[in-house]
Amino acid sequence: MKDLQTVLQDWEAVIGLEVHTELTTLNTKMFCSCPIEFGAQPNTHVCPVCLGLPGALPVPNKAAIQSIVLAGLATNCEIMKRSMFYRKNYFYPDMSKNYQITQGPVAFCMHGSLELEVGGPAAKERSYLEGTQPLGNDGSGTVTGYMTRVGITRIHMEEDAGKMIHVGGSSGRITDADYSLVDYNRCGTPLIELVTEPDLRTPEEARLFLQKLRQIYLTLDISDCSMEEGSLRCDGNISLRRRGSMEFGTKTELKNMNSFKNLHDGLTYEICRQAEVLETGGTVRQETRHWEPGAKRTITMRVKETADDYRLFPDPDLAPYDLSVEFIQGVRDRLPELPDAKRQRFVSDFGLPTADADNLATDVILSAFFDKALLAAGSQAVALAKPIANLLLNDISAWLNASVAGSEALMMGPVAPEGIAELASLTVSGEISSKQAKEVFAAMVETGDSPSVIVEARGLRQVSDSGEIERIVLDIMSQFPDKVTEYQSGKTGLIGFFVGQAMKATSGQGNPKLINKIFTEKLQEA
Ligand SMILES: [Zn+2]
């Protein structure tokens, strides 16, 4: 098979995504008051409504509708004042009522979009740049990045099915299982499905889109968005067409891409597979395929001869759902600052480099911590922003990665935003070196003490007394007269040797900047 880069020179990939997200931060299910709880004893969170027993009447969960409206507003959708719930009829044992409640042609959220910024090596995957906005170039005219807009067809509300465990057999599928177990706890969990327009052109764009959407949902706090536990699931539709052609080719639907890497790799494989089929005179079948990350290939799951017939019709138990202007405005008022706006603020208000601002703004917990630390820094906020960002992105991130408690531990743990602001301030003022700052940080984690207490107790203060440093400098110069002569005859690289000697003399507590400055002065004078 040809590689992606080669394939994309002749072919244009047309990719659309369907993203299912469970609203895991809600307390109760979509149409009943059963609790939502991952990992509960099987079949303990069920009732006549979510099991669909005759005569049971569903009542929509208002909090779930607030969540989907939040998602719609954050993705530039139009919020529909009237939409309806429909029944999608099919039989499968994980759904005891034999239909799923979903939405029809009009969903709560319609016609949205997200802007994507694609940069770095990934920008090269889109080897042509029609319809995109170039962002800078490398000087020779080659574009190094671009902006592209991804249309969102709709976000609709539906309910999840139960969960099946297939026992026996080798594939873990129902077809060769000895028997299957079913757990209805997940039945009726509110799910939002976002469908994009076929606007994505490379696997990297698809990956970036899903990443951006996940960050938005996490910021909105409507789901824990765990791809591992299945609360965020993504399917892709892929077809190819010759470059320059406007007609769509036959598409396949790709499933089982439960990580960002799998999404990227699965789409890449499928694009290259379709190119090979087409280039050898074959035709792409309209089918659903399954990505196998271990074997690095996609395999046929089922062939669609015609569209599935779900006999979709309005649910007679549920009236059309009207959203008032006040309701929509109320949700709009609750919209938190989204990652893009946060990134811009970090750059314009605090002068952070774009890369740092991006890394912080896309992490809900780190960015909230950053804001708190800046608040604690008060009038020093602008001066301390970069050192605080460095601490967060290096020392604190490394500590969080190593700790079992996860990043939630950050806000309540021994490392408070006030302490980090103080640590940054001690470093900027030169009272401690950046090396000492690492030692202080480790001690903060261990003891929970504030940086100034630790610095005092351990005698860590950096030697910044220029009189004392001058004395040490002159002493070293008299110890190494040969080196002084060499330096003066042009071997200025010896400055490193001199500074090293002074650091040794101060047991590593000398201020290296100051030492460097005084040496340079004294060596030129001598
Ligand atoms: Zn229930």
C-alpha cells in the first residue's frame, strides 16, 4: 500500500465524524430518575421507564437539555426553539424496549462550526490549501500552517443502550460467544451525538477536531469524555475523490477508534486502502468497517446494501420540546470561557508565548490553577506569568503524571496556587536559583510548607551579595593565573570554568548570573 503522503497527492480524502458523548456529569438518566453511575452492580439502576415496560411514561431531564444547549452554543450552533423526540426502531438485546429515543430532522442544535488551526509537520498532510487560510510561511513561500472551518450539521439528543458482555469465543463478539450477559444500567443515559459536515481532509484534521471538541466539552463540564471508558466515542465516514473532482466517492464507515491515535491511524489506513482499491480498478463497497489497532488494518463488519430502515417516527409519549428565549439566554449566561478565548487572553494580557498559552488553555485544571496563581501574584502577575507557566508545564505536570491521584488532586493537594506564585517570585527576584526552585518544589510536595519557610529552614537562599561574590571571584582569579592569561588572549570560553569554580566555592548557592557578570568585568579589568 502507498503511504498517506503519496496517496493524498492524487486523491482528496473526504472525512466526516460522528461523535457520541455520554453526559456523565448529570445525576440522573434522560427520561427517568435512575442514577448514572459507572461501574455500579449490574442491573441495579433500572426502572420501568428505562426498561421500557408497558405504560411507563418518559419525562425529559431538563439538566440534560441545558447540557446539550451549552454544547450547541459553544460550537456556534443555532439553538432550535422547537424540536421533537423520535423513536428509532430496531431489535437488539441491549435495549429492552426495542426502540431508542432520539431526535428527527430538527435537533436541539443545528448548523454550527469550529475553526481548526493546523500547524507543524501535520500541515503538510493537506498538500493543497484550497478553502483554507494560510498561517505564516517558512520564508521560502511554503505555508507552515493553516486555518480551516469545520461545519457541524447538528447535535442531537438521544439515549444510550445497555451494555453486553460476550462470554466464551475468541473474538469477544456475539457471533461466536457461548452466552452473553446484559447490564441495563447504562440504558437511558443521556447521550449527545454531534455530526460534522464532510469538511475534514486529513486524519490529522480529524484528530485535532476531536481533541478540540473534547476540550470544549470538558470546559463545559458536561461529560468526563473518557475515550477509554467509552463516554466519548467517535466514528468516521471516509471517501476518496480525484483531486479537483467535486463529486463524492462511495464512503465507508469506520468504527472502534477509541483513542486519538486510533482515530488518526484508522483513518490513515482506510484512506490508503481505498486508494489501492480504486487504483487497481476495483470499487469501494459501502460498508461498516472495524479498525483493529493490533493488526493495524480495518476489516468489514457489515455490508450495507441499502440504508437501514429504522421506521423513525415522533415518539407519541413525548410532546414537541419548546425552548423559551429566557431558557436559552439562561444557558448562554452560564457559558464558561472557552479554550480559544482563554489562550488569547493568556497571550494578550500576560504575554505568554503561544505554545505555552495553548498548553495551559487546553487543560481545564492547569488553566484554572494558572488563573488562581496569577490572582495570588497580584500586581506582580504579568512579571510572574511566564515563570508560573513554566512551573505548571514542567515541574507540576511531571509531578501530576507521576502521582496516582490524577490532576484533580492539584487544587486540594499540598501545592496551592499561592505557594506557586511565591515560588515564582523567589526565582524572579534572584533569591533562589532555578535549580534551588526545583528542590523547594519537591519539598513543598513532601511537607506542604510554603516556599519561604522551606528556603529559610534549609538555608537555600542564593548568594546574591555582590561584595561576597567579588571576593570569591578575585580569590579564584589569583588561584588560576594561567587561565586568566588564556582568557585574556581570547579563550573567552573559559568563563564557564570560572563560573563553575565559583559555584563550587558557594556550594552551588551563588547566583550564576551575578557571578558571570562580575567575572566578565574583573577579567577585562585585570
Ligand atoms: Zn430508570
